[in-house]
Amino acid sequence: MSLSGKHLFGSIEETRVTFVEKGISENRRDFLKKLLEHNGFEVLTAEDKIKIEGDPQLYTVAVTDMVFNPTIWVFQRKLKTFDGHKVTQDYWNQQAEDTPPQYWNNGENRS
């Protein structure tokens, strides 16, 4: 579940939450939890039910802020990285660690 624009909400245990991502790995869960807590959100995580024995454990990450929408916060550049830069879509998706000020690529190779 990447940035989709949909505002998904529900509950984890007895707490109403906005879902950030569902069905993600432990590594992704840890990254999102640290990033969102760094930006002042209360983060809740839950283990997803394993459908078939032997499948890897997947997780759900959510925040208690009911108006939080990850897509809006990323594209409006409201989230900050750990070193103070603005979070880009590639940074959010863990595809790049650099955070250039523009979203577009003018044919330059960003290796």
C-alpha cells in the first residue's frame, strides 16, 4: 500500500486511527514508525493475521491523528526527514535517501 490518496481509517484495538500502510514488512514498519514519531505523530502498529502457515508476518501502521493523510503530507512537503530535509515520495517509499527540492527528473541520472 503506497501513497494512494485515499483516507483509510478504522481502529486498532479500541483506538480510532488513520491507516498509513497495511501488509508491510517489519523493516518498512520500523521505518514508518520512526519517521512519523519524529514528525510528532502517535503511531500504533499491529501484526496482521497470517493467512497461510509459513507466510511471513506482515504489519499495519497507523496514527491516532484522524485527519492525517500520508499522500497529502508527502506531496505538500509537511514531513521532515531525520536530518531536517523535506520528505519526498522516493524517500517515503524508501527508494532514495536524497531529498531534492523538486519531484520531477529532467532526464538526469540520480544514481
